[in-house]
Amino acid sequence: MAGPLAHLKVLDLSRILAGPWASQVLADFGAEVIKVERPGKGDDTRHWGPPYLKDAEGQDTAEAAYYLSANRGKKSITVDITQPRGQVLIRQLAEQCDILLENYKVGGLEKYGLDYASIKAVNPKIIYCSITGFGQSGPYARRAGYDAMIQGMGGLMSLTGVPEGQPGAGPQKVGVAVADLMTGMYAVSGVLAAVIHRDRTGEGQQIDLALLDTQVAWLANQAQNFLTSGKSPQRQGTAHPNIVPYQAVPASDGYFMLAVGNDAQFKKFCEIAGLQDVAADPDYETNKARVQAREVLVPIIERATRTQPAAWWLEKLSDAHVPCGPINNLEQVFADPQVQYRGMVLEQDHPVAGKVKTVRNPLGFSSSPLAYDQAPPTLGEHTDEVLADLLSLGSDEIESLKRDGVV
């Protein structure tokens, strides 16, 4: 396995999205990731379809697209952790691993002897990352947490959607599970920071990571706007709270994104739009003035942009180095020449479908390039291999575990 983390082993007890997203990134970076799933059922997202991956005859396989999006590069084993022999296997695997990821409810693994204290007893150097909805402490600690509710509770939905007083007004969740995904990314950075700490001190540790904490943390400038002003930001559709004009604007045949980032760019935009008098007006000359005059200025800009098709604006503005872009659907995204040139779509061999496409990791390393050797695994695809290679179990012992439903 290539990649900068090829020396690390990860035991992944997580499911659905936040944990699996983290372990997929670690797998992309070269870590050996062992995904532990329930015998016969597996990760819930295996069944979250349609759509499902098609086989060579065009028939649905058992692999849902949702599952495929977050499980590339892993080895799947099935272990029943409710059985004592299954618990022994997990502890034995944890002895061999550097990192353990889990997203059970607070205290959920303690009854199986798989909580941090139990795993630390067999591997004091392990990095044990616990992902929950609300963290290991606090009044909500034992509640279940899911992305959509966290987007609401964590303030994101109050910022996303059509402004009040306009048709279709109301809060909206983001079209992908960003609270889960960002939690997964924080898990990656936290785990790697803990690995560096362990390399320096020899000390493992538990990481306490919550979806709600993550959502609040990445409110970023909007959170700071509130903390600075004491006023809750409001929904502004595609508009930016601190920059004008920075939003979707209408052309004669649709919309495009205009992202003017400074005063010089605004002047260039006005020259192309025939709004030189606007550029020279002190009420609009600086970004501070434009933010304060948003309600007056934006309709002026929109009247101008409606005079030409989107392609005209994109060409003229791009030539003048005024940031802008199309608003693409996903078919257009994956047909984009830049996306294609950058090789954002991977095609890997798959044991059931023949081939499977996934989206590659966006990072490129000059000295330790990534290798995408393992497609999202089928359920239990690597059980025999992992038990034999890591735990040195013989074929008779593995068959006995299978007969008893342990694996």
C-alpha cells in the first residue's frame, strides 16, 4: 500500500457516514483500514438505495451508492460483537492496530468490553476516536445525533435558504450531510495529531468528537459575526454576509455566480456591465459601503446582468479576472474539462460489478503518491484474510467461528 500513512493500521467500528468518511480518508492516505461489520447486515448504508451499483448485465448489486461513497480502500470483516468470542477477536485486532474509530452511543461499547478503558488495557498506545452526536459529556450526551438535526440545532439551517419575505422563504439543510462530513474530516486531523503526540511521547489517548461541536466550530465567519455584533445572522440565499456582490445573479438565460472579492474587481465588473457611474459613486466604492447599500445595489447589478446570457458574462468577466462561475448540475460537474483533467473520477476493479467509479481524494502528494488499490469492499470480503494474517488463525478455527455465527 502506498501513501504517507502506509505504516498505520486502523480498526474501524463506525458506520453510516462521519466515521466511515474519516476512515476512507485514512485509507486513501495509505493506512490499512479494517472495517468491522455486522454479519449478514453490514453497515446500514449498504441498504440505503436506490441507486445501487450495477453488474455487467445492468442488474442491481447489493452495493448502494451511498455506501460506495465512503468506504473505498478498506478491508471488510464481519464480527458479531455481541458474542464473547467476537469481543475477543476485536480486542485481539485492536492490539495490532494504531487507531480505533467508533461511533456508538456513549457507553454503548462498555458492555462488550470494547470501550476505551478495555481497549487501552490491551493496547495502551492506541488512538481511540469516539464520534457521537453530542460528545461524551453534557446534558445531551446520551442522545442520538443525526446530520439533519445537527444542521438545525447547530445553526446552519438558520443561515441556509431563501430570506424571509421572499417566495419560498424558510430554512434549508445543505444538500449533502456536511455535519457528518466535517466531523469525519475533524476526526482525521485529530487522529493524526494524536499519532504525532504518541510518536513523541509513547502515549495513546481517546478523542472525544461530537457532531454538534463540529457544526458549531465550522460556522466560521458567521459565528464570529454573531460573537462580534451580538446579532444572529439571517438567511441570505446565495449572498455573502460580508461581501457584496457575492451571490448568484440572473443572466438572460439563467443564473451564474458572481464573486467580487475586492474593490478593484468591482470596478472591472462595472466597466463590463456598463455601470461606470455606479463604480464611481461613493455609496458603492468600497466593500463596506456596498454591504451597507446591499438592498439598493443588488437590484442595479441584476438589471445589468439580465441583459446578456450567462456564457457571455462568464467569458467577459473571466478575461478581466473577475471571479465568476457557472452553477453546474452534477452531470455538468463531471463533464467539466478541469474536473476531467484533474482525474477526479476513479475507476476500480470490483468483485461483483466488474468496475466501480468513485470520486478520488483531492490531495496529491509529490513524494508519497496515493494508490487506490481497493474498491469499496463487499460485506465480509476480507474476513478470512484478516483473521489469518493479523491473528494467525487457521482455516479450521475460522470455519468454527463461521459455523457459530461469530464471523
